[in-house]
Amino acid sequence: MDSFRVATGGVESKPGETAQNLEKIRDWCEHAARKGARLALFPELSVTGFIPNHPIGDHSAWVREALVGARRLAEPLSGRSVAVLREIARASDLHVAAGLMEDAGNLLYNTMVLVGPEGLLGAWRKMHIPMFETPFYNGGPTPVVAETSLGRLGVNICFDALMPESTRLLAVQNVEIVLFPFAADPPPGTAAAWVDWAGPAVRARCVENGVFGVACNYTGHVAYAGAEQTFPGGAMVVGPRGKVLAEQRSDGNCPPMLFADLYADTLLDARADPEYLFRFRRPELYGPLAR
């Protein structure tokens, strides 16, 4: 498309309240559609809820209880939640990206799905799992790029965005728009602090690869299995030269929905720049990085 509007939703998802979380996502999508958006991004684990992972007390007892809970919350991609997301996308005529704990049989994954009016368009499993999340999730495979009517889309989930290789794996597949869903609470626990913490990484990933980046953070207080955590929200949209096009760094009782318009000409101009970084890659030199 020559241009389209993206939106990020500060939905307050709760673990153990999947049906309610989906209704909140539905409400946000209806609002986004009324404002002319074609794509709505929701945070990491926004469907099934984020299980807090900073317990106080007996860690062994906590991890056992939390793992049982995680198994009960997790759903396969063929399950009810993805079906509801598909219905929401059809009803609102939106592309919707949202996260869930995926039941893949013998393993669990932290997964983002992209659905459109035509159905499920792609799924991405978090590749790099931070220390406190390793009891729950396994690392996912090489991410793919989804061909959509909006452009070529891919996803890096939270911690993945801090690793340059994550976005580069999408860039070598000619990704155009990268979605960066987060669940992070850097001190002092404000939306502005999250923007200041995540911003340098997201901006770097965009300018390194000449892509649009859309990022949003988890919002609200979560409690589960005796552990608690509070997320401040925050969102940003970044252009292919690393310029912040829009950001949400204010705190409030009702997190706003961030909107931004993406233009194909912006991407074309960035990739025509004499110093477009991606075109200067020398893959023949990089073997030692993998070894």
C-alpha cells in the first residue's frame, strides 16, 4: 500500500482471564478501526496474560505452581483464542497482532500471531528467552516474513529486539515492517522509562535494516501463583532511518492508543540513501559470528 495507519493498544491483560482479555482487544480494535487504522499491535502475551516471574519466598514451590498454571493457560494455534482473534479481525477489517502462551504439545512458547480479515497470516515464537522466563518458554526457530496487503511483516518479541541478529534474520527476507511487542518494566517503572530503555534498541534495529518498527509495552499489574509485577505501558513507531515518528510515554489510568501513518515513499527514500546500511553488508566476513 502507498500508506496505511498503524495503532498500538495498551490493553491491560490478566493471566487466567483469557476471555476478558480478548474482549478488551476487541474493544481496542473497534476503536482503532474507527480511527482509520489497518494494523493493530498488542503487547507480548496480551491474550493469555503475562505470568509474573519475580517471586518472593520459596522459589521451588513457586516454579512448580506457576508451571502447572502455565500449562493450563497455554493454547494451541488451532485453539479458541486464535479463532476469536480471526473473528475480531474480520469484524473490524484490521490486521491484528497479539501474543499468547502457545501449547505446542511437549513444549510451551511465547508466541505472537498476526491475523487479518482473511485469517491467520503468521506466527512467531520468541527466540531469545531471558533468565527469569526460562522455566516457561523454549526458544523459537528462525522467524519468517508474512506477505500481507500492507507489506512484508515480521516480529521480534521483547528480548529479541535487544539482539541485532533477530531483526537481521527478517531483513535478509526483505521485511518492511517489524513489530516489537514487549513486556518490560525498567526502573523507575514509568512509560517514559520504558521508551528511554527500549528506544535505542528499536531505533538501531530499524536504521540497521531500513525498516519501519512498531513497538508497544505491556500495561498494568499482574499477579499469579504468589508473584506480582507491574508494567508501565508505552509505545513507539520508528521510521527506516531510525527517526521516532510517534511515541507514547505518558502514564495514566487509561493508556492511550498510539497512531501513526506509514508511507511507502519513506521506505523507498531510506533504501535509496547512499549510506543505506543494509546494502553494505559483507556476509562472507561473518562466518566467525556463527561459529
